[in-house]
Amino acid sequence: MKTPDSDTETGDYFQKYMPGDICFGCGHGNTAGLQICSFWQEDECVCNWQPEAKHQGWPNLICGGIIATLIDCHCMASAMATAVRNENRALGTLPEYRFATGTLNIKYLKPTPCTGLLTLKAKVITIKQQRIYTLRCDLYAEQLKTAEAEVVAFLVYQGAHSDKTQAAFSNQ
């Protein structure tokens, strides 16, 4: 398992509070996945992630699908952490929240090298109806922004942990 960066404010990372998460991007229950670790850095959600050769799309460049997965998963975890923080609660307290992607609009600004640490920085920019979160996310490689995204996250589960995900919108 990849561990969170030592720069975290609390030594915690958001995905630690997503039990049963087997997602390829953010699930720490998926040993073949990316296992990203997102954390608070002041008012931004940050993720530092080290790519490997197997994440290349072209020699020495990250696959665009891996970039999309990093942005997507970082933003879903960031929406969850923001929802909890907005309620002045600690991560790991009830109710738990799960978010799913509504839209993922990525602008690839320049090729992203596969040789160094990548940093994602996300922030919720709007919240509608207490369940639709819009986030801005930027991806940096070697301190250069290589991609930017606007992501819409929908709250799809609210409650105590369960092995069965329950849709909050089933009555719509």
C-alpha cells in the first residue's frame, strides 16, 4: 500500500475513512490499483502520487486514462472530506458519505511525464442541494500544471457503513 505524504496536517488521508473501497484508483482494498492518498493542506485537498512505468501511455508519459482516474478518485474523496468538514466533524464519524462522478471535464494542457511525483490539488467550488458538489482540480508534474478539470460529484450514500451501497436518489 502506498502511504500518505509526510506533509499531511494530521497524518491521515481521506481514503482511510472509506471502508470496503475496492476502486482501482482510490481503493486501498485493491492491491492492484493506484491506492491514492488524499489529505487536507490548509483549505485544499492534495494528493501526491508516484507513477510507475506501467502507467505510461507513450514512453515516459502518463496514460490519459490514468490521469482521469487520479482526478476522478481524488475529487470523490475530496467531496466526501469536504462534506464532513463542513459539518465540523472528524473523518470517520457518522454518517458516512459516498460520492459518485456526475461529470468529469478534463483539459490536458501538456504531456505529463512519468518520471516524477505528481501532485493533485482539488477544492469544492459549489454545493447545490447539499448533494451536488462541483470541484476544481489541477494536476502538477515537476511543479508545472499539466491538466485541469471540473468535476461534479453526487452524494449517493449517507449512513453507517454497509456492505451494500445504498443510492440516496432511489426515490427520485
